[in-house]
Amino acid sequence: MPDRLLLGIEEADGRMVVRDAWTIDRCAPWDYYPKRQRWGIPLGPRLHDHRRLGAALYETRNGHRIQVLANYASGIRVLET
């Protein structure tokens, strides 16, 4: 289970940049919303000094460097454990 939740916002130049970060409250239950088939993640304190704030996140797929959220309209990706 991840420790932190990062929120990416698309910039005018098309890059998805991390704008907010929170810890995930491991003691609180996750909420499930069946009509939308979405999970509500229990947030802990906001992380004002997270090292990824202001950064676009990239990975290598099939030998190409691309943004980690490329081709994801919404949802959750676990990037680090």
C-alpha cells in the first residue's frame, strides 16, 4: 500500500505536474462509491515540502521516456513502494 498520494494537474504545455501531496492515513478505512466505481482514499496531513512538488513525473515504457500518467484519463497509479 502506498504511503503518499500525489495530485497531478495538467499545465498549459501538456505536462502533468505534481501540485499537492498528502500522507495516506493507514488507520482509516477506504470508502468505496459503487455508483461511480471509485475509491475514496483517507488522507492524512498535507506534505508542503514533498520532493516531487512542481515536478512532472516520467517513466520508461517500451524504451521511450513518457509521463507516468500518459494515456490515463483518471485513476490511481502506484509509482513507488
